[in-house]
Amino acid sequence: MPDTAPDQMPSDLLDLARAAKGFMPGDEGDLLFRIALERLPHGPGLEIGTYCGKSGIYLGAAAQRVSRATGATAVVFTVDHHRGSEENQAGWEHHDASVVDPEFGLMDTLGQFRKNIARAGLEDHVIAVVGQSRTVAAHWRTPLSLLFIDGGHGEQPARDDFAGWAHWVDTGGYLAVHDVFPDPADGGRPPYELIYLPALASGAFSEVAVQGSLRVLQRTQGSAGDPL
Ligand code: SAH
Ligand code: MG
């Protein structure tokens, strides 16, 4: 049954997503899969913050299902410099020494991403863009059916991600934001204060779903490229 239920991932992909290294709880990944399934028939999706491709498997599984249903290749771009966020560096809480490149003494999650997406058979659907989110955004011109922001959680990266990307969400499209913590006791402020609140304050988005720290907003005013 799980393989055919309309809003559930095939169990083999679900196992791979659950096992992949990363920061996406299962129930939030399930919501990502469902919103991607809904939106990807309308155009490409984009994620900021690939890490090792854990969330990418949920998004890619949806893209694969949409492709099979429509006959056109649905895709999700995923942007990351693969050098880790502040909180992933040595000495910080979310550091993982197995993803450090010894030659440069810097994190490198690109290889893990590639393996995870290849294992899942999703290479046609999850397209890596390797670089600074801000730089990629400056050249981006394509309306998005779904934008998932899960990149740097410092103040500047959060500001840049909102300013550089949110306006590319098309009418009816979703802006999903991870690590949104309204209560400071639960976690860092920037995704809440500098992405989630400004998106709501712009008047262009309204909230449609919440699971854990994952918030999903829908663009109800304006269209892709219009300033917010
Ligand atoms: N979505 C992932 C977790 C992402 S962790 C999962 O499911 O596991 C955040 C990622 O954002 C890190 O891999 C880090 O390298 C990336 N990142 C942080 N700041 C960035 C920036 N300014 N540009 C590009 N990527 C960035
Ligand atoms: Mg996150």
C-alpha cells in the first residue's frame, strides 16, 4: 500500500531519506514531499541548503512522481556552496567531522549529496547548483512553483535569502521556510525574524501549513519577479 498511496513516498525512497545524513525530521520531510507534489506540475522548485541531500530526496521523490504523471521532467534545483553553515563548522553543535575535506580543512558535502541522490535514482530530478546563494540569486530569472529556504541561519544569509529569492515564487506557489522558531527558547531567530515575518508582512503570502519548525506560505498576491 505505501507505494501507491497518493500522498506517500515509495517506501524505498522513504527509507533512503530517513537514513541520509542531515537535518530534516521525518514528519517535516513528509510535508515537503506533499507540497512539492502539489506544486511541481506548475514549474521548477528550488531549495537553498542542500547539505547531503536529505530534504532533496523528499523533493526529488515528488518530482519523479510528477514526471511520471505528466510526461514532462519535473525538477528541483538545490543551491549550496557545500562548505557548511556557521553552526556546522568544527567546534559547533551541528559539526560532523566525516564531511571535512582534509586538503582544505573545509567542509565538503557535495560528494555525500551526489551519492544520496544517485542511490535514490533521482539524478534527473534534483539538480545541484554549487555556489553562494546570494550570487546565484543575483542571476536567477525563473519563476518558482516552490521555494524551500533552509540555508545559512545567520542574520546576513537569512536577509540575503529573503531579498534574493522570495520574489521568484509565482502566484499560488509556496514559500517553505525551515527552522522557524517563534519562541526564542526553541532555536535561533533569523529564519523567523528575517524570512518568515517579512514574508507575511509583505502581504504577498499567507500561511497554509505548519509541521514542527517547517512553515509553508502561499503566494496570494503578485507574481514571480514582482518586488515584495
Ligand atoms: N536541507 C538540508 C540541511 C541544510 S543545512 C537537509 O535536509 O539536511 C544548511 C546548508 O546551507 C549547509 O549545507 C550550508 O553549506 C548551506 N549554506 C549556508 N549558507 C549558505 C550560503 N550563503 N550559500 C549557499 N549555501 C549556504
Ligand atoms: Mg534546517
